[in-house]
Amino acid sequence: MDPLKLRPTRLTALMCQLTARQKQVVVMLARGMSDKEASQLLSITIGVYRRHVYNACSRLKLENRIQLIVLYAMVKGIEKVS
């Protein structure tokens, strides 16, 4: 799925499908934190952190973490697409 082709209401609905932990992980990705920094902040292993990223991408049918960051940015209004 290409997040750039979705309407704003669909973007928000997609983000609502994530668990609370997956949302935390997305925010940390968007802030540019490394896997190591984010996993330490959440008190989990890097492997568990990466699994949360993978699960979030899978749940939203995204191909990679970059698309996840773009989706988050669009939902938060950072990137306006017409």
C-alpha cells in the first residue's frame, strides 16, 4: 500500500489499528531514534523492538519502516499531500 495515495480519514483509521506499543514505536521511528535508543527507552530488546516495527508494517500492509514514518507524518499533518 502506498500511504501517499490514501485520503486523510483512511490514514487516521489505519493508525487506529495499531496497538499502543506499536504506536509508541512509530513515534520513536518518526523522531529518528535508532533501534538501540528506542529499545532502551522502552526497556525491551532490540529484537522485540524490531518485531514491533515489523508487526506494525504488516498490520498496515506497508512494505517498510519508511512507509510507516510517512504514514505517521501525514496523519500528524507534517506532510500535506493534495
